[in-house]
Amino acid sequence: MALLYVTSDERGAGKTAFCVGLAHLLTMQGKRATIFKPMGNSDEDPDIAIYQALLSTEVDGWPIATAPARLSDDLLGQIKTAANSAAEDNDIVIVEGSSEISSADAGKLAEALDAKAVVVSRYSPERKASELRHWQDVFKGRMLGYVINGVTKYQGTESRSGLLEAMVGEGMNCLGALPEDRRLLGVSVDQLARHLGGEFLGDSGDKDCLVEYLMVGGWTLDSGEIYFGIHDNRAAIVRGGRPDMQMAALASAGTTACIVLTDGVKPIEYVQYEAEQEEVPLVLVSEGTLETMDNLNTLMESSRFDHPSKLERFAQLMQAHLDVDAIASALDTT
């Protein structure tokens, strides 16, 4: 049995996605791997539901406590007991730490659990290797390395010649850098509809389908079918009184995840029939197109790592860009 403690230097760095993705990949390798999150940001930490949905993990009694300002000996003992219990039927337990506790307490917890450690950090051009160097002293010989997450499309070269090269120069083991991916930023059709306060017209279509692109149907130089066909897994935002653009969204190549009808105008019967045939959900909102797009500006703030398609994509990215075998080898107790 081996334990891996995963932490980050800030919220939203991708800790949960890394833990779930790693557990998934280790399971695919034939290992019995599970996740344990002892401390949450609230009594009903949303990550717990993610573990249950994506990994079918038993999470009764989690989290043990909200992240405290200081890790007490009593809480440390509770966490150690719970971690040992989770380890009874598993080869590897991945302990998702909290970025809300101090780095000193993170080191104290990893030592109490006798766990190896990985630090997940979100990439930014301003990030310096020196800012991450202190984790070496926190975890000492327990440190497996760093995972840099969220490298945007046009920052790959900059990240390699800047941060990653500097980390190597300072003797820091970077396990890999994960690129940002649009699917991981997506939301489901149902989440989009709830965000807008929209009403579903009919029951057809997959409301759990991921939306990766938001496309406004208006005047374009290209035909509507060519325009909408540029992107797959799209939500088409179209005025309720534009059946031509609605039909173009339905007929375009790729997947139209949903059509958002603005101005509170329901579609003509023929459009609704075609949407039902194509199994594309129709979402009716009372606001105009411009106001609807303004409302969608904050949509991605509700995006979470909570969809099987996201797990599939993140696991692919981990296999392609991280040294997963090195992590698995370090945790191999056979």
C-alpha cells in the first residue's frame, strides 16, 4: 500500500482533475487506486460528488473537516485513521490536500501519512521557479515532483524556455506540463440552461452533452451551415424569430449541443420538429441576444471537472504530457 499526497499553491490549479485522472490511469494499469479528500472548502465539498460520479468512490463521512487555519494533532490523527482505512482494500491511495492550509501543515500531514508528494501548479507567464522552490523544503525526500497545468496554446515554447527550463536549473523535478483544453472548460447543456434561467422546449436531446463553443447566429458573409460548421460541440445562440439560422445550426456538420432561442420567441413548428428529429435541445430565454451573450460571459466560472468526457480527455493529456509511469513506479509497493 502506498499513499500520494497531492497539493497546490492556489485554488483552481487542477488538483482534483489530476487526482481523478491519475486514479483512472492507475486503475487501467490494473492497480487498485482510490482517492481520499480529508479536508474540504465546505461541509458539502463539490469534489466529493465528482469522485462518486467519475470513479464510483465511497465517500461516507468526507470531508472530515473544513480546512482549518492550523492543523491540530487531533485532526491529524483522524485523517491518518481514515487514510489507513481507505488503504485497506487498495494498492494506492491518492490524498487530495487543501490549498487552504499552510505549506508547513501540508508537510506535516504528508509526513504523518508517510506519503510521497506531488505539487500541481497552474501556469502563467509570470510564474517563477523560485516561487515553487519552497515545496522542496516542505516535503524533502517525499517530493516526487511538480505538475504544471493549463499551458495555453501559444505559450508552449515560452513555458519550456522559461519556467520549465528554470525548474530544471534549480534541481526541481517537473513531471510534465499539461496544455489547456477547451473540453475541460466546457459545461453541459443543462448547466448552460440553468445559468441563463432558460426553459427547455420539449424533452428531446442530450442535456448532459458538453458545450465547448458559443456561437451567435446573425449576419455572416458565409452561409449559416458553413459558419456553424467551424466548431463542434457548439451552442448556437439565435433570435427566436430567425428560423433560417436555426435550421442552419441544425444542418451544419459536427454537433450542435443545443440552440438557445432569444427574445422569448418560440420557434416555428417546423424548426421544433427538426430539432426533435436531430435530438438537439432547444432552450428559450426571455432576454435579447446581446444580453444573453453578456450573461454567458460568466458561464465558465461554473465549469467543473464533473463529466466523463472531461475525464477521458484529461487522461489522454496526462498520458501524452506527463511521466505517469514515473509516478506509478514510485508508488509501486510490490
